[in-house]
Amino acid sequence: KAGVTQTPRYLIKTRGQQVTLSCSPISGHRSVSWYQQTPGQGLQFLFEYFSETQRNKGNFPGRFSGRQFSNSRSEMNVSTLELGDSALYLCASSAIEGTRETQYFGPGTRLLVL
Amino acid sequence: QKEVEQNSGPLSVPEGAIASLNCTYSDRVSQSFFWYRQYSGKSPELIMSIYSNGDKEDGRFTAQLNKASQYVSLLIRDSQPSDSATYLCAVPSGGSYIPTFGRGTSLIVHP
């Protein structure tokens, strides 16, 4: 099976712009989660989508939003970019194995805001 | 706020030694525990999951879980320079499968 894919892999934007990142989960996985990773804060949960609905949400401002399509592909959008949004954005798709769920990460999108 | 704590390290061990990585968590009802390995500039890769008290072995890796003491550890036997990476402990809080990640422990295996 192909793994989780994310596009683009690298992105440079300037303050005030907006950005859209894309994630395709492992085939058959219906849950997609997004994380932000920075050296200062570590891995922080943004939100999770399941069957086109946001099921869980972390503590990020409304500038961060997402959606999921009927084929389980997901996008996240960040509007009005700030310097502090520079980070590695990771997407993870979840497998249900018995009664447990395990997350598998994509390669990430590295965003630099200038 | 559910917390997952790890010593940031770096933990430096010689090649061939046993590396011991520890993690404590605050949510007593957590049921699933994961270890991810993250190489510099790469994304986290799942290496172990454990759900029951005791030890779980997979090749050179052993995960140990003690729910009463709320800690989970990862042992790497016969450490190799290729094991040099940051190891992240992930623990979903009770009632959720969304994991909270520790900050990670940096492991350096020197020849």
C-alpha cells in the first residue's frame, strides 16, 4: 500500500498571505489528522477529519482550517500567515486495528513564512 | 491538559549498548501507547505500540508499560549509529484516540 502523501513538500510565503496544504491518506483510511511541529512547541494537534466532518480540534486560532473530501483526501488552510506559522505541517491517517487506532504520518510540508 | 513527559536528552550511548528511553504520562485511563522515531528533517515513523502492562519485543526494540506508575519505556538493544534520532512517546488521552506527543528524546549512538 502507498503511504500518506502530502503536497507540496516545501513552501515559502510572506506574512499576510494564505496557504493550502494537501494530504492523501493511506488507501482505506478514513481519518486524517493534522499536526504542527516546531522546535519550540513540539508536535501539536491541529484537527482531525473523519468522513468529511471535523471530529476533533486542537487549540489553534481560527486562521487554521481544514476540510475533507469524499475520497478522504484532506486540505488544511492557513490564512493571514504570521512568522510564527513557520513549521513542519504533518498529516497522519489512522488505521483501525481491532478496537484500536494507530496513526501513520506523511512526509510533511515545510512552510517558511518570511 | 493531559501531559506526556520525556527527557529531551541528548542521550548518548556507544554502539552495541542498550539505550533506555523513558516517558511518563498524566492520564490514568490511557489505554494505548506508541513510540515513534523521527530522523532529522523527516516525519515520525511508528516503531512500537503497546497496550498491556509488561514487555513487548520487536527485534532489537522492547517497549515496557507500567500503568500503575504511569510510565512507558523503550529499550533499544545493540544500538547502532543508524538508531540516532529523536524518539517520540505518544499517548492518547482517555476517551480519545488522538495522541498527545511528548517533546521527544534525542538519541545519539556513537561508534
